[in-house]
Amino acid sequence: MNKRKFSFWYSEKAHQRWKKTREMGMLKFILKYGILFFGIPMWLYLSGFEYFTERNRNLSFWNLLKIYSLFIPVGGIIYGFMTWHFSERRFKRHEAINT
């Protein structure tokens, strides 16, 4: 069977990095990359943006923080799950071709 070389958008380095990252498991990955590295910075950015621009005058800043606190973690979970799913699919596809 022909072995497929790595492409410019999925390098051998990325493949090896994902092989190590996937060992943490999906739940830990979602918590770390979805909530910690995506959700919290997004919450801080949007909260700061609203605080300094006051662009939405229909809701108070504190009500917006409550809304962000409810929906941004959900967005982080979705982001983490989607990232895990697509990375896993790409990894498994490359592994299957090269076995």
C-alpha cells in the first residue's frame, strides 16, 4: 500500500503532537482547550469590550456578565469538542493510510 506523505497543512510534527495530546482524553482536552484556553479569554475579551465601549445600553454591564457566564462556557465546550473531533478524524485517517 502507498504511504501518504504529510501535507503542508498537516505536518509530521502536528501528527506527533496530536498523538501526545490525545493521551489526555477528550474530557480533559475539552476542559483545558475549550474552557480554559478559549472560553475564559473570550469571556474576558467580551466583558472588557462591553465595559469600555458601553455599546449595548439596553442591558447593564452586570447583566451582560451573567449572560456571558452562561453561554460562553457552552461555546467553549462546543469548540473543544469540535476541535477534538476533527483532530482525531485527521489523525485516524492518516494512521489508517499509513499502516
